[in-house]
Amino acid sequence: MPERFARLRSNGMLLMGLAALLFSGMAALAKLAAQRVPSAEVVLFRSLLGALLLVGWHLARGGRPAALLGTHRGLLALRGALGGLAVLLFFYGLAGLSVADGLLLNNCSPLFVLALSGPLLGERIARRQLLPVPLCVVGVLLVLRPSLEVVNWPGVAALGSAALAAGAYVCVRKLARAEQALVVVLYYTLASGLLAAPVAALDFAWPDGPTWLALAGVAGLGIGAQLLLTVAYRHDTAGRVAMVGYAGPVFGAGWDLVLWGAAPTPWSAAGAALVISGLLWLHAQGRAVESRPALR
């Protein structure tokens, strides 16, 4: 049993799947909170509560405060800035979208990651690795078709968050073996708070009791998901791990049904089936795809 547990902990795609589940729960709570306070304020409190959780956990385990500064501070700061901007755009978009649609747009980042992981990380991209991509793209388009218009600012914001998140994921891949996961996530959390603070100050509303609970859940689930994501990139390539994030919208559809009674449309169900099929196809290839000749 311990050996099997150790293998599970080193499975990057499984860890990313768990991260996607936590992210979907975070998105649902963030949407609930954004119905009572501005989305920038949700990001601010998520960041403050998350930073307190991370620092407290580090100190409780006997860690040294200086260790939280990390060693690759420039790259840590860049990852934090990209991630902070991405989460600001994502939470803004989420306020005007369903959880499933918001997560789908945000999870277009694997397409950007696959494009960046070769030139920036030196990771080889095999032809077989690209085959599931069109299937996933068609699935995403089917899910978005019923709810997104040609010009939809929440949708544009969510797509923008995907592009920024791709850059952040590439930084995570570079940092994963050199920095503690807690340090990487702490920089991201602090950067998110710094970026959100001036925006939140423009239209600040003090949260009530239920909103505080939602914000605490957003912080806890967000931190847990970020830690899992960071560790996942330590055990697998950026493109394959990021693609598993497409499971998030499926979880998001469940939250839409439970919390808002919004059942998936036939288009959404068909799109989800295509996305899941693409993920299963990608997973079935396993690590053997990385040993095949790369595209030049």
C-alpha cells in the first residue's frame, strides 16, 4: 500500500486531475462570493487568506522564514505576476459566465502551453501528442456555442486569463524542480493580492458572514489546487499535465447543476464527451510518447 500511494503521488496527470477538481470548487465559491462583493475583492481576500494559510503551515512544520523567499526570485516574481493577472481576469469573467463555461475558456491554456513548452522548455512534441488537440478544441467549441456571443467581455477576459496562465505554467515547469511548491504558490498568492488591492479599493464592500465562509473556501481550495498543480509539473511534461485541466469544466458543470440548477445543454454534453475522449486518448499514450521522434 505505501508503494502504491507513492506511485500515485508521483503521477503528474492524476495530481493535475485532483487540482482541477479543487479549482472547480474554488470557481463555484468565487462565483457565489462575486454575487455579493466585486470580483477583485474576491481575489484580494483569497490572496490574503491563502498567504496566511501558507505561511502558517510553513512555520508550523518548523520551516525557516527566510526559506519562503526562494532562490530564483526573478522567475518566481514573473510566475506570480502572470498568475495574478490571470486570476483577476478569470474571476472577472466568471462573474458573467457559468462555472463550466468559465473553466472551459480558462482551460484553453494547454493549447498555449503546448506551443510554448517546445521553444521555452526544450520539451519534444510528438505527432501522437498533438492528435487529441483538435478533438478537445471541437469539444470546447460545442460547449461554448450555446452561451457565448461574438463579443462577450467576460468570455474575452476568461480567454485572456488562459493565455496568461500558459506563461505562468511554463514558469512553474522551470521552477518545479528548483523551488518548494509552497514557495512558488506563495509568490503567486502575494502577487495576486498586490494586483487586486488597488482595483478592489475602488469599489470596496465589506463581506457578510456567508460571504466570509465562501471566501475562506475559495482561499483553501485555491491553495490546495495550486500546490497539487505545482507538484504535478514536477512529475510530467508541461503539455500533458496542462491538458488534464480540461477535466475542470466537467466538474464545473456539476457545480452549476447543484448550486444553480443549470443543467448542461445537449451541445454542452456532446462537447464534454469529446473533451473527455480526448483526455482519455492522451492519457492512454502514456510516457512512451515522449521517447518518440519529435516534430522539428
